Amino acid sequence: MPKEKADIKINTIAIILIALVLSVFCFNLEFTSSMVKAESSASPMQTSLTLQTTGSISPSSSSPTFGSISSNSTFIGSTATLSCTVSDSVGVNEVIFSWNNTGSWVNQTAIAGSGTSFDAQFTGTLSSSACILGVQVYANNANNQWSTSGETDFVLQGIWLGAYFSNSTASAGDLQSTLNSWGNATGKGVAWICDDECFGTPANPVLLVNINNYQPIIVSGDAAGLQLTWQPCTTFSTEGTDASTIGLIASGSFDSYITNEADVMRNAGYPIIIRFGPEMNGIWAAWGNNNVTFVNAWQTMVNIFRQQNATNVKFFFCPDYVNTPSSRQFQYYYPGDSFVDYVGIDMYAINGYYENPYNQLNDQGSGSSVYATYSNKPFMIGEFGTQETNDSAINTWLTSSLNDIQSMSRVCGITIWNYGDSTLGTAYDNLDYYPITFETYINYIANPIYTTTIQGWPSSP
């Protein structure tokens, strides 16, 4: 701070007293950090920050200067390295990163700078306490002038936990009770609940009443959003035989119905993921008998949602992982990058054996996988469960599967399919029926990488 000059008269005693005060001040300066206050900007997560630095502070708006702030990871639970190039013509002396990843600002240890252009880095672990990482950089130069960068915010992503229960189409009260029981059993809730619906007919379409019925569950915080599996068939019993409904969607016969439901979803306001016509390349799905018709129907639906400004709704392309027969390869059904927000597959221990998870994720090891093919898209597991009965074998499958999933950097969601098909016995499709497997699942999801909040949609890499 500049000193004002003035002519004063002082006596000998005053000179001695001033000298003593100055000597104490200089001594303390070696051990005491000065303080600078940086006011928060518009982001609602930010609070005012008291930043400790060394030396005296002379805030400057022009020196040093800052390049863009980057992070090599935005994945919850990962170790992230923040980088920023700091420049100053008289030399960079010191750089301090400050970040808000827990709801409050924390300043990090000062980094000694060097040269007129210094690439500063700070490494830390991303917490699951907040879904936004806010970063600011402070620096001073060789003349001890300080300046502050603008703030950069990163939307963090983990692996969203979703769940589908046997009463997912029941009343909100019944489903809320199930969610509470599930949360008590697992120690962690869900990011989304699942609803499974058909289209009906153009004259008598199936109204998606649960979009509004589930509002109390979202408001209460027992779930953050909804994954809607929307099957292009008249009824569930016709999914293997009804090849006409998909054509009616493509031709526009369901346009008024889709428009109405798009308005309902937009007005609901909470995050919704539409998983339209899943496993379309499987020979059991009649809506995949003609890939061109399927693509046209998908694009028709997405265009209507965009026309209705339903920006809270995203679209999930979820084929079967087995890319056979050759006439039904999943690539033939892909609607195009501009019509898809997420890609993924369903994963099961099924068919009398325990399929190698690596093969499920990589199309029998051929490398022609959904994950590899659409490397520009975030990836999710649309259904994750078991249709087998050997607890030990299921546990081995689940362990390998979750290890594989966690090693894939673009995985952002997994939906536990805990349906419990009564026609095949209580054990079928019930993960919590198997004590060994369920305990393993609970231990895995305790990892903060598995999250139950949805704040910001992860963007394409």
C-alpha cells in the first residue's frame, strides 16, 4: 500500500518507539501470511474466500495474466490435475489454486513459479460432496504484484445409480416405500427410478401418468430423475410380434401423442432419460425388424421433443451387446450423433451360464462394441441384473462386471434391474435375493464414484 509523505516533527523518544514497532513488524512478517479477500461471482455454489498468501498484497488486474484453466478429469472419486499457464514479463513468483468441490472454497498450498511463462499444476481428489468443481487461480510476480483469474466451473460426473423395481409402475406412495427400503438396505439411494411403458395405439395411446405421479418422489429427494423405457409396441405382450407400431411412429401417426408427452415431460422439469426401443437389434424385438424404419421413428420422436423445448429430456441408444446376426448389427440402427445423448447396453448373468463381462462390454471380444464404436458418447448400462440362481457364481460375475465398468472412463450410469419375475420364482431378477452377491454390491456402491445426484448432464468427450 503506498505511503503518504508528510512533514512531521518528531522527538527522539518517538523515533525510538517507531523503530521498535517496525522491527517487530518485520520479524512477524517472516512468519505471518497476509490476507486477501476475493468476492464470489455469479455461481450459486460460491461463497466469499479468504485466501492466505505470503508477502504483502498489491492486487493488480493486469499482472500476472492467466491462460485457460483445465482439468484432466471430471470424474467423481478420481485424482484430477488442474493446469493453468501464468505469465508475467517480470517473472512469475508464486501461484495458488483455489477450488470449491465441497460447497466451500479451499485454498491450496502455494506453488513456486519461475520464468515469464509458468505452467502451474495442482493435483487433488474430486469429492462426491458436490457436482460442480469451481476453480480460481491467484498469482504474484517478481515485483510482488497479485492478480486473480476468472472462475472456471467443471460439471463433475460419476456413475449414476438407477434402479427398476417390480412396482415401478405402482403408485408413488408404494414406490417411495420401496425406495426407502432399498436405501436402508444398501446404504445409498438411487439417482433415478425406472418406468416401463408401451405406446398403445394412435386412437388409444398409453398416457405416461407416472411422469407427474413420481413428482413427490423427486421433490422428496428419494430420487433425482427418471429413466423411461419406452417400447414401441401396443402392449408388453406384443413386443416380439408387433412390427407395425414402429412404422406408425415413423409415419407420424403418433405425433400428437408424442407432442403431448413431450409437453408433460418438459413441464415436469426434472431430468428424464428416454430409452426408446431397447435391444432393437435382438431377434426378439419386433420393432427392430426394419432398421430404416427404426431410425426414422427415433428421429421423429427426438425432433418433436426438441420442437417442444423439452431440454430436460435426453435420449439413450441401448442395443443388445451381441452383434449377430449380421443383418441386425447395432450400427444399422444408430439414429446419428445429433439424435443420441447416451449409448450403452444391458448386462445380465443369463442363459444358464455366466457370460464374461468383458465379452458383454466388447461384443464377445471382437472389439466391435457399442462402447468402442461410439467413443464420442457417454456410456450407460441400461439393465444390470441376474437371471440365474447360483449366488457364488453370480457374485463372481458381478465383481468382474463392476471392475470392468469402473475401468471404463466414459461410463456414467448403471441401472440395477431388481424386477423379481414371479412367473419364474422370487429369485429371478432379484439382486437382493442373493446374500453374497448383494453384500458385494453394497460394498462396491459405497465408493463415492457411485452417485445418486443429477446436476448437469455429462457431455460428450
